[in-house]
Amino acid sequence: MSEPRLDAGDLAALRDLAAAAAARDRAPALAYGVVGGGRLLAAGGVGDPGDGDGAPDERTLFRIASMTKSFTAAAVLHLRDAGRLGLDDAVAAHVPAAAGLRPPTTDSPAITLRHLLTMSSGLATDDAWADRHLDVTGADLRGWLAEGAAFAAPPGTLFEYSNLGYGVLGQVVEAVAGVPLQHYVSARLLGPLGMADTVWDERRARAGARLARPHRVVDEAAVREAPPLGDGALAAMGGLWSTVADLAVWIAFLAEAFPPRDDPDDGPLRRASRRELQQAARAVPSALTREDVLGPLRLAAGGYGMGLQVADHLELGPMVTHSGGLPGFGSNMRWLPDRAVGVVALANATYSRMGMLTRDALELLHARGALPPAPRPAPPALARAAAELCALLSDWDDARAAALFADNVALDDPLERRRAAAAVLRARHGPLRVASVTAERATRGEAVLAGERGSVRVSLELAPRPPGRVQGYKATSVLPPSEALLAAAARLAGLAAAPDREALASLLPDGADVDDVARRLGATHALFGRLTVGDPVSAAGVGPDGIERATFRWRGERGGVDVTLAMQNSRVLVERLAPRPVPDL
């Protein structure tokens, strides 16, 4: 796994971003770090945490609030893996007082551990209330459960964030393990991972440790907040203190669970369970937003896993994150699981919006070219099938075809037609060789076959039964477009920023709807920003009708567009402007 390449300019830009975030939220101090390749790559801080010793560093302790939930969820799955509980167990089977939690309808299912882990219990959102009851005793918490609680919805019907639900999970761990959740997490997770600076009570921090003092913002100024509440039964939802350095270990540990593989699995929590934490189990309502009318389009979509949120980013792809907020503190950790790259940010002002900072930091590093690409290794079966299909298209043999194809292939399109299509490819491109294979899944992907003239893009999919024969494929010719068509594509991409009717009319055929093309190009620029012409994704040369067609992939600042152009007699027709599916990686 490659790691981000951070130069001095990247580090300076990150520091400026952190300083702006601290100023925006009036946070006296902010610490941040970048994780990659399984380690903390860079860290920094701005402001003063309250001890007069300068900016916080990667070892300064902040309370991380609801980021604690991922540790609580990991403890539950650790007990599940040991066979001591089941995620579909009724909560009341482990905590009898929870029988007092009566859902709002008589047809509601019993509340299970899975409901609580995935924010599906229907228990009402309770951030403001829970933040002021962190030090409640276990006996008092169980008394509350016996008295009942408010439900926003019946269990299992929608996402509703509940801190009380995670407090109940802490009681489950204590009932099953025989020790408080805090002891279990410290002994089974924090200790084995070497997270020595992560503690439940700041008074137990190592000697000499720097502690960020809590603040809140009053009339646009930061003032000292009351001392933090103690380590009580609701600590399961938000009690931990930690550092940038320790949280880098936690992020790396969770991200290391990807991809699934056959390596030794000897961590304190098995890889499959770590991945389970990071899979969306309950959908969160989605939205497309802009924080400013000129800002980038953002996708708010994904779901809640177990103690972690899972999101889709329009450019960066899958993302795992969780924020934390308590009186005096705000925090966030965020990473890209398929690249093992993440950012953590901790501040000492109430509900500081560190999620914006970690998101902006990843976007900044992406824009600066510092992030490694998402690895997409081709599984052996897919790579083998691509090689055999390439050999077949280069030199067709019916016996080889019968061995390669599943039994549906000849029924879907007779082998005689497929043989003829392969002959056309050979005539256009010459002998073929596999240039690359990109997997979408273990059983489907795309191969690029290089020829003497251009290339062939082949999408292929394997059948579900062994030995993994090809159940379908589609071959698309990509011949080098003519210089005239390339120039027309570049000219159109440039005109998108400021469509000029006269310039467009000189490119388009007589009688073309110039105003329509101008509107479409202008809309493309408005959606995707400045456009550049990428490689063609299909191009078959000049056809029998005298028309040369090609589809180019235009790259924009906010996504991509596939543009199909047809040229005849030096005039070009825009046949299709199709936005790429997102994320367009």
C-alpha cells in the first residue's frame, strides 16, 4: 500500500487550513495529523491548549467524545467473536432493566444489540441531554431504563442517533464480560495496540502529559468551560481522552482490515469484524449540497455502521468517519479505507466542526496530487480470463472459445458472429496483448488490450460457478482519432467556459442547433468547472458512411463527462454529453 507524498507545500497548506478552522470556530487550540501507510505521517497544531507551552502536538490530550463509540462497538464485536453474545440478542436478555424500553407500537420487534450498534433502535436523539449526564452511575442508568425512554420511531425502521443506546451497550459489555466497559476496552483494545495515551479519566494520563483545557464560545469569544464530567456509565458513548498520535494508530488499525485477504489475522479484533464496523448498516437520508453558491457540489449520502459513519464522496469515493462533541471539545477522524489514508483533528471548543477540517484536508491533498490512487489489483481468476480472452480475440479457435465461455455465451450471441467480430478487431488493431486489467469486483472488470494500432477496451464478467468461465464480454475499439477530431474536441472543451455562438457555428454542421449546443456546453461547465480532453474511450475510425465517431472523456474540476462527437467534412456534431457516474476515480 503506497502512502501520501507530502512535501513542504502540502504541509504549509494543511497548517493554513487548520489555522483557518480554529479561527472559524474560535478554538483556542487545534491539533491535527495525517495518517497513511499504517503510520502517522505528519502532525501539527495551532493555538495554545491552555498550559502556556505553545501549540498542541501529537501527544496533547483532548476529549474525543462520540469518537469513543467505535471503541464501544469494537468491544461488543470482540465479545461476539468470542461467542459470548449475539448481535441479534434482545438487549433485555443481558440487561433486564432494558425491558422497560417499550417501543411506540405493539408490532415493534424487541430491541437488539444490532439496533443499538447501528442507530436503528428508534430511541430519540439526545445529544444535548446526554452530554450533561456523562457521569451517571450504572445503577442510575439502569433505573432510567426501567422507567422507559422516548422513541422517535419504532425499532428497525430508520436512522436515529442515540447516545443512550450506546450507554446501554456499555451495560451489556459489563454484564457479559463481568468488568466495566472501560476496563474491557483498555485491556482488550487500547493496551494491545499500544495506545497508552488514550484514557477514560484525564487524571490517569501519563506523568507530564499535556491536557487541552475545555472552552466554549460566548459572544464570539472563547471562555473556559466548566471542568469535564467524570467517567460514568454514559462514557460508552463519549468518555475517552486521546491524542492525534494514538488516534492515528486506531485509524491505521481499522483501515488495515481492507482489503480482505489470506494474511495472518492476529490483531486484537479480527479483520472481518473491523470491516463490519465500517459497513453501512442503516441508511442515512441523502442530499446534494453546496456550502457556497460557487463551492463544490457535495454528496451527503451513506449510512451508519457500528460506531462509525460511512459516506460516499463525489471525488474520493468511500469514506469512513465519526465526529465527537462535548462541552469544551470538538473532534473528528476520517479516512479512505481503500487507500488507508486519513486525517484526525482535535479542538478544545464546544462542538468545533472538525469534520469540515478533515474533509477539507483530504480534498486539499487530493487536489494537490498528494494522495495515492486507490489500488485495484486484478484477482487471479479475472486476470487469467482477460489473458485467455485476449488470445482468443487475436486468434479465434472454437475449441478455445468453448473452454473459456460459460454455456450461456453462445446462446446470447452465436459464436459465428463473435468470430466475425473478432476478425474485425484484428483487422483494425493487429495482434492484441493485455496492457492492464482493472477489477470492479473479483468477478468483473475491464481489460485494455493494446494493438499495433490503438487499443480495445473489454468489459468482462465471470460466471458464478467454477472454474470461473466468462459469462459475458463487450469489446470496444479505440483507434487513434484524427488530428482534426482531436482539435475539434479540444476547441469545444475550451468553449464550454464561454460558449461563443460564432465560434460554435464554425465547428458545427450547417443547420445544427447552435443555441442548443451552447446551452449544453455552458451547463457542463457550470456543473464540472474547467474541462480538459482526456483519452478517447471509444473510436472506430471513419465508418462506411464517411463519418468519424469517437467518445472522449472530458475531465472537469468536479467530475467527468463522456462526450461523443461525429465528424464529417471537417464539421463536428455533438451527439452526446453524458456525466460520468460518481465517484469518477
